[in-house]
Amino acid sequence: MKIGALIKGLQILARYRTNGLEGYDIGAGHNVLYAYPTDRPVAEDDLKRLIELNWFQEGVDTCGCEFGVEHYSPEESWAHFT
């Protein structure tokens, strides 16, 4: 994991939270950092950037494919491998 990808991803996600990074809950399990779902859907350009930064949504069905824009679910949390 690159710390820059983690920080940049959180900064993108914070734009879609009512209170930005303030009060944005995150968690960790084994080698994954989790960020709770955003308050508003993420725009497609930002989705593409999050994916480039190796962020993904663990709880969505990708039918065995790599996570992509077409798999995005606004109700799901985000994840990034550490």
C-alpha cells in the first residue's frame, strides 16, 4: 500500500460526506482498511480515480471480474488493502 493512495482515496470519499472527513468512520481488519459508505453517490470521474488508487467495494458482486465502475454500489463501504 502506498500512503498517498490511501490519503487521496479518503479525500475523494470525504467530498461525498456531509461533514467531510470530520466524523468519517473507518475500520481495519487483517490487511484491509474500510471506509464507511458515503452520504451521496460518488461521481463517475471520482469512481475511476478511486479504482486507479486501488480502492474497491468488498460487498458487491463482481461476477468474478476485477472491481470496476459498473460494480459501484452507493450503499456499500469502501476498502483498500494495506
